[in-house]
Amino acid sequence: MAGSSNSGWRRIVAITAILLGGAAPTWAADPGVYADRIVFGQAAVLEGPASALGTGMRDGILAAFAEANAAGGVKGRKLELVLRDDGYEPAKAAAAARQLLDQDKVFALIGPVGTPTSAAMEPIVAAAQVPFIGPFTGAEFLRNPYKPHVVNVRASYFQETEEMVERLTVDLKHERIAILYQNDSFGRAGLAGVQRALTKRKMELAGEATFERNTTAVKRALIELRKREPQAIIIIGPYAPAGEFIRAAKKLGLKTVFVNISFVGSDALAGDLGPDGAGVVVTQVVPFPRDTSIPLVAAYQKALAAHMPKAWAGFISLEGYMVGRLAIQALQKLDGEPSRAALLKVLSSGNYDLGGVTLGFGPDDNQGSDAVFLTRIDAEGRFQSIRSLQ
């Protein structure tokens, strides 16, 4: 259902509807609510150089929905997900959001991916008073000022960049910190966070450089930052340009610490870098996806293996699973028939225990988690959970 030029995605959505129990609608209250099912929509990047981000979120959400459906759904209703590819471009994201609301008649948008794309969609869903659940971005504009229709799961980019600078300055005593960022609202959100953290410590950037969205053109940025002789480079971008930059920098013999924000797409970055990934740091906003001592992670791995066996078990799909589980628990809390207003009301306050990981919301707080974790790629290309950069 992704558009006339993309029949492949139409087939995927149709198959998804069949697998998740989509009988023909017999009645509707709010759009997307039927006697036997509730239909959500996801507009995300599903093709192109950032596609692992959208497909990872999709897989996690579908695993959570399928797990609930296998147990009878939510109060007898199965959950479905309609997909539309936005190509990680704002104009396409806005069009996708309108299609999901006007044509697909979804109940809520869930798991959107990206800052510029979320910025394009958010006014549309705000005007329609539609829940905007679990965007894969830590951008501040979705948190402050408070937006009651937006439900954030992850920590903010300000929190991630604060942790980056804290660890670089305290653990490694670094003073020369530079930044490479995507030249759009996402990159500038990360830049603002880094500058904020440095100003707090009476420091300034050692250098900054940019690249364009949906490209891997980072050569000029590398030349510029190399001249600055940074001890560390913070990268605000997805895995393809980040990987290209790190690989080229190491080839040139640049001795620096590379620190990436969670949006990078950790597993795709490690796969892209191969041996060049050793020592690369990524901040995360979800628990370590191999730590099955956490009930949430154990349930996630089981659900993914059972319902999405070809999906990659990693940080992004775990976040998607958390977003799906949150939506399910919120629906289970509702009294009477599901409605958009009722869903937002139960999500505006209270705690949600996802299994050893609790999300908390308040009247003026639409962000469930403040947790930021450190990870580093080892010599075998695997992520390790770490507490310090030393």
C-alpha cells in the first residue's frame, strides 16, 4: 500500500493484514477501530541508504503485535500495521502521513523514523488529534514544548550527547571534540545537544563539518575535520555515511575516538564497517538486546524468533518491540471502546512495566525513558556493553 510505483510494499502490507487477522470491517468508531481489529500505520524509510532503520522498527512492532495476536489480541481485537515508505524525505513523509490517515484510515501512527520526517508529519497528526507513538528520534521539538499527542519512548538527543561529552571528558580527559552531522534538522538537533554539553563545561567545538541527507558524500567533511586534529569526533547521522566516514578516516590514519548517536543504526553500522569498526562507540537508548536476564529482552527475542524469524535481533528492532508493547499495554488499560482520545489519556500519565524496563509518563512529560547506555564494537565486529570509555 506504499503507492502506485511500489507494488512490493503493497504486497507486504496485504500479507501482513492476512497474517495478523484482518477480516473485512463491519463497523468503525474512531478510524482504524473495527469489531475484530485495530489498524495502526507506520510511515518510515523502507528502501534506500537508511532503510535498516525503518525495517528494524517495523520488525519489532510486528513482532509485538503478532505476539499479542497469538494470545487473542487486545480484548478480542487483533492488531494490524499498514506500511508506507517515506524514503527518509520530509515531503514524502508528509504525503505518507496523509495517505495513512485519509486513505488507510489508521487509528494511530506508530514507529515513524527520523527527525526531518517526524517534523513533517507531526503537524498533520496534531491537526487530526491522532496519537504519534514511539518516533525513532530524540529531537527536542517532540518533547519541549509538551505535545499531548506525541508519545516518546526513548531518551532525547540532548541526553545522549550529554552522556557522550561526559564520558569523553571524564573517562578520556579529551578536550578537542569535533562533530560531523547531517545537514538537516536531525543533524542540527545533535549539534545543539553537543554544543549544550560543551558550553556546560566551558568548552567549544574543535571543529564541525556536514554531509547531505541520503548521501555518503563525506570526503570534504573528513578533510576539514582532519585539519582540526580532534581527539574525538561525534557523528550525528545514519549508518551509511557514518561508516563511509569512519572507514576513510582510519585509512588516512586519523587517530581519534568515533562516537555515534543511537539513530545511526548500530547493527547496520557494525556490518558496514567490518574490521574497521573496532573501537567505535555508539550511545544506545534501549537495553542490550542480548541480555536475556532482562525479561523484556527475553520476551523480545522469543517473539522475534517466533513471528519474524528472518528479522535481525538488535537495538532497532528491540526499540520497535518496546514501542509495540507500550501501545498494547495502553490499549489494554482502556475502559470501553478504544478511541484516540482515550488512548492518549492513558498514555499521558502512569508507568508501564515492559518487563524489567519501566516507562513513565506525566501530565507534562511525554517521554517514557531517560536511560542512555554505552556500547562499543569489538575486534570481532560485535557490540559490547560498557560503562566507561577507558
